Amino acid sequence: MHDDRLITEKRLERFVRERIAPAIYGRAVPLELSSWDAPGEPVPVSDALHQIFEPQEHGAAWGKAWSTKWLRLRGEVPEGWGAAEGTAVEIVVDLGFSNDAPGFQCEGIAWRADGTIIKAISPRNRHVPLKLLGGGLSVDFYVEAAANPDVTQGWTFAATPMGDKATSGDEPRYRLGLIAIAELNEVVWELYQDVWTLSGLMHELPFDLPRRHEILRAFERMLDLMDPDDVAGTAAPGREALAEVLGRPAYASAHELVATGHAHIDSAWLWPVRETIRKCARTFSNVVSLMDENPDFVFSCSSAQQLAWMKEFYPELFVRIREKAKAGQFMPVGGMWVESDTNMPGGEAMARQFVEGKSFFLQEFGIECQEAWLPDSFGYSGALPQIVKSAGSRWFLTQKISWNQVNRMPHHTFNWEGIDGTRLFTHFPPVDTYNAELHGRELAHAQRNYREHGRGNVSLVPFGYGDGGGGPTREMVAAARRTANLEGSPKVRMGTAKEFFTQAEAEYPDLPVWVGEMYLELHRGTYTSQANTKQGNRRSEHLLREAELWCSTATVRSSGSFTYPAEELKRLWRLVLLQQFHDILPGSAIAWVHQDAERNYAAIARDLEAIIARAAAALLGEGETAFLLNAAPQERSGVPALAIAEPVRADNPVDVTERAGGYVLDNGIIRAVIDANGLLTSLLDHASGREAIAPGQFGNHLELHRDTPNEWDAWDIDAFYRRNVVSVVEARSVTLESAGWDAVVVVERTVGSSTITQRISLEAGSESLGISTTVDWQEREKLLKIGFPLDVRADRSASETQFGHVFRATHTNTSWEVAKFEICAHRWIHVGEPGYGVTISNASSYGHDVTRAIREDGGTTTNVRVSLLRAPKFPDPQADLGVHVLDLSIRPGASIGDAVEEGYRRNLAPRIVTGGNPAEPLFTVFNQALVIEAVKLAEDGSGDVIVRLYESLGERSEGLITANFTTRGVQAVDLLERPLKTPGVVPGDGAAELTLRPFQLVTLRFSR
């Protein structure tokens, strides 16, 4: 038989494009249009409907970037339309859509005249069924059209002014397309779906499989039967020609896919938060409309913040969402406030993502999410399994690891073991997307790609347009129905995430194990981009710690005269959590987003400072004595941890000696030698007598790298950046600013077009040298690092993460180690050999790299560098330009415990307040390895005191925590403050004995 396969396939493609698709709507008549342009930011529907609408021309250009046009659509349905069987009347609205995916261009919401929401209008979801308009043959409704610009520019990563309203221009970006009443031919529509599903399947089947050719011949019969001049009249016979191949059941061993509707809506990215709120309304209105027509369709919604927005701004829609949640169709998942980054948020912030998210879902829907849901975050901290389990959840889902550049994860379903030993059932959907359309290509890939064949046979596929929203469509639901039991395809069943995890857990009990962090081999630049956003986050986390601690202390100590500001603190926490979203904190959003973030962080700092001041005044009373409010979990300047007392000054001032144009600083604990170029040529701690800086080298070494990643500018640092570097050695001036109890050396430099001023300081009694770097950053596509070559043979580095630290190799034996050329650390990174180590702490930096070299003398130099600034051009062409102050410290002769202490010291600046009375700490812990991370009042308003602590050294540690106030008892609880049987915790009378495993996290509730 002659091979005419390609001829028939081309015939089919053209027939679908030119005959079937145009026949879906057999006839159409334009609607009468009028419009009103919102003068600035979007307005509520109640305001828009009262405006004066002027006549609007069809086909007109409209919409400068980020503007909103309200359209009024009016008309009468022609007599007889929709009366024939298999037809329906719909309104078709084209706002000027391109062929690109929804969410990255103009989009709209259809509203009834009474101000209730109908559904969204988007590039692949343009229809509004007449029946949704309230009955009758008259059409009269509104469309809120958003002229969101396409910032992607085809993913060329070219710099664009579109991400800032101030620079996006006034020219119209779109032109209205067809806006009309149309008659839908449902038989033709169904035929189109048949062809779409079978064609997608056929192209994925092997050429030697008879099934592929049987589908092709069925298409050939369909094409012969149908009349190209009367598609509507011959669509039914066309469907009959395909019925046999469409009805054949799947193989008994076919892979099973649980398809759950989804719309991964980035809470801010290439659009501001204000537009995300509207994107959510568009998507969720689509979803509930689809549910009305399809009772078996379910949707997974992962962000409590997004539903909180619906409750606040779209209450009528929120009521409908609640109804669908009760029906088991609209299902909250994930249990987090937002789909946050997991590399950079601090431990308490990561815990609060689950506290706020799960509490919201429980309160508003009566649903407790059992899974963590993070398909798109940029790598996953090794502390997450314990945090997820501590929140009462049991499963984890992500997809992003499939983006790895070098190494492929060996499993799709497995147990993930965290740094403390907690194991979490984890799944990577092998479909390798969270925006599936249920196309044959995607389904075949999921089946081929699945790595657990022979052990398990079920995976999850989240389907629906995402990132910019849109969600599932009726076409996707049709595809799910057709592939439920189809020969050659995996079996697709619409269901919930819970149903999937329950089935997967049951069928695969003996899981493989992945230990430690899941490092994403991509997007490493997100540890550094948008330094102001990162600094705001770090500062906010520590101000929240202080505010909750001192407000709790004031509430307990003031005998009722101080009221704990629970609602105010919750509001501020939720704002901080929102900004930890995985495109805000990582610095990968447009300028508008980061401008908003910086304004928010300034407001957060202002409000928290006011709260702390009120609490301090209630605690201290009136007086002129200077007290140190020590919020750190370690003693500081003679003030106990978590206490308020008069600080004790160090015994001796810093000795300063001038040497060869530089200076020697010595406080009796450490000695630092700074040369005439401001370079750190020696750093010695007197206790060990050992030199930290490698022979012949120098620390405080600034290096400027070319930073031109292949793509994803704000996201990526590519390894080849190391091959182009300028060593910044020469200083314009090195001067001694002050000497005495504290000494400060000021170093001024020029780097490219930027000026740098460093303040190198040593305080009396301090075990670390501080380096504060002020940069007026004017570089483009450059990376600035500061390095410290240390005389330490370290085969691994320790980097702080949530509630502990993670070890990473300093060598590159394997491809997995090679890929970790840029790593994330929180407040500190430590390198050491038995008996000696050095820690470098920071106040707002996250990106680091650690390399090693063997010297001619046989010794090992371990070079630790901190990434200070980047200058990517996409998506914010002005990213990071301006003045930055970046603080760090280096502490020689440091243990891991010293690193933990130094991290808090660097991030909790001394707070001196005058008053009349000291304050005893609420809690005392009799082992420095056990670190108190948070002290707060209980979420339920009972007045009970919650304390959260963890084992910080990575070893088994014992200790006693005692409440220094009258209690009615203590019990271990989970993150949501519910009783939890916790190994290693023995409650007593106002105290608890602790025997904790390495990095174990414990939350205790002390009843007052």
C-alpha cells in the first residue's frame, strides 16, 4: 500500500482550519457598542456602571498600556437563532487578541447590568452564552477590558519600558475584533473536539503501531463524507466516521492521569498585584461557570491570598466559590498564603505561610489542605518537609525541578527527607507542566516520562491556562472526557489532588527516598536580583520577631494595661507573606511590582516600629535609664536573651595601629590587618592564634563579573560568568574615621561607573569584623561579589536555611555538585575543618558561592564569596540602579553555634530605649543549641503564649525551657497551635524538658 500519510494529514489540517473551525459559529451579527475609559486605575463595577458611555466604533484601536476600557454591548437576537436542535446563541467578544496564550495580553470580565459577574473574556475563551445574561432575546451587558501589555515580547528577554506605568507610553496597543451575537453549532464544535483529541493522539503513536493508521483512515473517511460547502449539515456523519476509533478502550496497563483543573496565577510578575486581583476574578468566574455545566469538573486553587482578595473585592463571586467548595468542585490546595519562594524566606515566615493559609481555608471553607502545592517555585529548601508536616499536612507537589539544566531527578513519586529526618510523600507530575491543555502530546509525554513504571501507575496533571490566569476551558473538559478510556492514550480522570495522592500513596508503599534540599539547577540569580526587595524582606522578618516578642512580654507583664495588637500583626504578616511570592522576593518581576514592594516594606517598618515603641513604653515605664531590648535568642552585652536590661560595656577599647598606609585593629579578641587599599590581609582570633586569611591573599575582595545569561535575565546566573571578571583592588582613599571603644576604617573605591564606600568596623568585645558596603550602583548586566579566601580545608559549606542549615560540597566530583555553582544561604555561611571554622554573616544577601584550591604549600584555600548586586535588563530594565547599603561580618575561629549567634547579631541591630524598669525574659532556655525563633500570643485570642524553637547545631541536644511567668500548663502543638504528640518533649509545671533530634522544630503552648 502506498504511503499517503503526510498527504492525508495535510488534507486534514487544512480542512479543520478552513472548514470546520469557521463553521463552529454559523452566523453572526455585530452588536451595538458604547464605551467609557477609566481615567486612571481600575474602578469597581458599581462606579463604572454609572458613567456616561459614548458610541464606540467597531474595529477601533484602544487601550494604552495598563488602562481599562468599559464596553457596553447591546442588541437583539435574530428570530429563530438557537431554536434548532444542536444550536445555541452566544456572544463572541474579541478585544484584539493575538494568537499567544492568555494571561500575557489584553483580557476582560463580562458583567451584568446589575453588577454581578458573568465570566471572563480571554484569547481562548471569548464566548458568553446567552443563557448567562438572564434570559430573553435582548443582549445588554458590559465588558471590563484591561489593556495589559505583552511584556514577554515573544520571550526574547529584551529590555522593555512596559513594566512601569510611568514609561509604558500612551499609544493604543490593541484593536477591537469581532464583537457579535453568534449562533453556535454544537455538533460542529463537538466534531472539532473529536478531531483535536484524535489528531493529537495519532501524532504521538509510533509509525509501526496499527492504531495510528486506523485513526488516519478514520479521518480519511470523515473527510470524504463531509461536504466542504456544508460542514454544518455533514458534521454528524463526520462524527460517526470517527466514533469507532474514538470509542476503543485504553490498554489495561495504560498509565492513569488524575486531571485537576488549575490556573497557576502568579500573584505578581509581569503585572502588578492590582492586576492579579482582577486576573483571579476573571479566572474564578470562568471556573464556577464551567462547574455549572460540568458537575464532575474540579478545580484546585492554591493561594489563600487570592481567595481573600475575592472575599474583599468580589464578594458575590466569593459566595459562588464557597458553594462550589461545598459541592467538592472548587478545592483549596496547598495550605499556604501564597505560592512563596522557599529558598529565602526565614524559618518563621515559612511557618506562617502555612499558619495563615491553612487557617484561612479552615475558617472560610471548612477544608484542611493536606498537600503543599508549589509547582513553580525556584528550588525547595531541605527544611520544608518538617515545616509541612508540622502544619498538619502530609503531601508535597512541584513541577519546577523538571527545568533542571543538567541533572534529571530520578523519581516522580518518592519520599522527600528533610534536614531533620522528616519524610514527606512527594510527587512531580511527569507531564512537566502546570498549564496542561490535555493535548495528546502532553498526555503521551506524561506516560513516557513517568519514572516509576512497574512500581506505580498514576500521576497528576494540572490543566488550565496559568501564570497569567485563565484556567481550564470547556475544550479541555471535552478532551478529558474523550481520553477517559481511549486506546493508545493514558486514562484521564478528572479528580482532586487529594484523590490523586490517596491513590498514589496506596499503590506505591515502598517509596524511594530523596534526602536534603531539591536544588533547582536554574534561576540562581534570584538569590541576588532586586536587592531592595530582599533587604525589605529580611528587615521585616526581624521587626516582626521583635514586635511579637515585646508585645507578648508587655501583655504578660503589664497586668492588662497593654493589649496585644493581634489583628495589626496579622495584617503586617500577611503583607510580608504576599511579598515572599516566588516572583516578588526573587526579584523576577516588573519594575511596578518592586516599586510597590519597596513602598510596602517602608510602611511595614514604620508600623512595626510604632508597635515596638508602644510595647517598650508599656514595659519600661518612664525614666532616663538606657536599656537594651535584646530580641536575640542569645545573651548580648550582658543582657539575657529575650530580656530588657542595662547593657554592659566591654572592658577595653579597640587598639588601632597605622601600618604602611593601612591599619591594624585589635580588640583583644580578634585582630584585623587592613592594607593601603582597604583589603583584609590578615584576620586572626587570639583564642586559637590562627590566621583565617589564606597565605598571600586578601579578603574584602570585590570582583565585578560580566552577567549576560542566555535567557531569563533577572532569574539566571550562568556558570560562564566566572570567566570574565575584573578584580577591584585599588582604593581611592583609606582613612580612619573613628577609634576608641569602636574603630571604623573607611575605604572609597570606583568600580566601572559606580562608587563604593566601605566602612570596616571592629567593636570592643566583638568576635567579628563588620564590613558595610555602600554602593551607588550604575552598572548594567554586571554582577558584584565580595570574597574571602580562607586558610581552611573545608570539603563542604554550611548555609543557614529555615530552622537549621544545609551542607553542600565545595568540590565538584559529580554533575550534581558542578551545578551548584551559586547557592542560597540565609543569615550566615560557615566553612570549617575539625577544630576550626570561619563564618560570614549578612544582613540582606542570599546568593553565595564557595570554591576551593590547593596551594603550592599543600594547604587548601576555601574561597567564600557573597553576591552583592546584579543589574539585569529584563523584566525591569532599571533593576537595582541606585544606592544600596549591604552589611556583612566575618568571624574567625567560629563554630556552627557561633555562626547562628552571629546571624542574629547581624540582623537584630541593638535597640536602646530609655525608661524606668528592666524586663525579665518570658522564657529561659538552658542550652544555647536550642534557639527560640518566635514568641507570640496564641492565634485563638486566649492569651496563651506560643514559643517556637529548634535545635540549631545539627546534633542531638537536651535542654530545659522555663516560663518566667505563672502558667496553667504547657503542651506541644503544631504550627496551627493544636495539640500534637511531639517526640523529645516532656511537659512539666511551667517548663518542658527537651531532647531534640538534629534540627527538630518544636512549638509549645504555655497556658496563662
